[in-house]
Amino acid sequence: MIQAKALCAAIGANQVLRDVSLEIAPGELFAVIGANGAGKTSLLRALSGLLPLQSGAITFEGRNIARVPAHRLSRSGLVHVPQGRQIIPGLTVRDNLEIGAQNVGLSRHAIAARLDEQWERFPVLRQRQSIDAAALSGGEQQMLAIARGLMMQPRVLMLDEPSLGLAPQIVQLIMQTLRDLADQGLAVLLVEQVAMLALEVADRAMVLRNGACALSGPSAELLGSRDLVNSYLS
């Protein structure tokens, strides 16, 4: 579904990605883990067109997208849910979701159908659909951010630290939602600092360290060598 080969990128004089490669298939949940500053967010920004590459190649459904603008990538099905949620606080929950769908040009009928899907997935959003997004709890705002991304009909859904600052109960709900989405055929790329949490739900994972891949493989194998994983996260 998406493949990256030997990605290199810098922010100013700081080299943030060093020859990073990955590929994700439909129906797969792929986790990228690592300590703060390891390059996780930079990797997502590079894949979604927000961070220019120095070198390397990215293909999405077999098409070279290395220099395609971010807004065009999102409309084509490569959807990035950023760290910090970035919902529109002054709009209602429903309006936030409809904006996501309108961005890809869906009809009113299609938007209504996709809203019903999100109400079913996150019932609390249905209950709060008429209130401003600013009035939601942190966990509800994260649900809204994910639901807005899903309104855009993604074929690859990329999420940056969705567990950040949330209560354990909400984190478990979100992780189970991502696992369910992958099981339904969506390609999911999860960036997460809480390594064990990500490895428990992912099919495969990569450990980033100083912008480079330090370790990768099936999540079950990485879970079986926690001391090795932790050594890269220190």
C-alpha cells in the first residue's frame, strides 16, 4: 500500500531521518516506536508530504509521491492524524467531522453515511455532536481527530502519538479501534512513544534511534526481547 526506501531528511542543520525504509500492506498495523527526538514525527511528516526529502523514494499504491503536496495526498487516501489532535475548537463535533469529508468532495448522502459509521464507532461523539469541540475531554478530542481522519476515506491512516496525555481506559479504547480498523483492511501506521503499548496491537514494528532504523520485525518477536527494545529507547 505504501513503501518508503532510504528516506533522508533534515530540519535546518539537524538530520532527522537517515536511510529509513518501510512498507505497509493493506490490513496491517505497523508501529514506529522510539524515544523523544528519535525521528518518529519527522517520518510521518515526510510520508505525508509535510517535510521535504533530501533523498529517497516513497510510493503509494505503486505511484511515486515523494514530491506530491500534502493536501493532494490526503485527498488521495493518505491521511495523517497529527500529534496534538488539531481539531477546530470553535466548531461543533459534527462540523469538524463534516469538514473532513468535504475535503475529499463526498456527496451529502455519502457524508451522512460516514457520519453514521463514526457515531457507531464512537457513541460519545454522537451524544456530543452539537457542542463545540473545545468542550470535549482530551480523550473525546482524540476520538474526534481519528473520526475526522476516517471521514476522509483513507486507505492509509497515519497517527502520531494518539495515546499522549490520555487516561489508560481511553488509550485502550483507541488502540483497540486501530486494531479493528486494520483487521477490516485498512493500512495503519502508528507512531507511539509507549513501546509496549504499540507492540501489543501492531503486526510489525520499527524502532527509530537518532533518525535511523535500529531494529525492526514482527511485534511478537520484539515483545519477546524487551531488554533489547528498551536499550534502543533509553
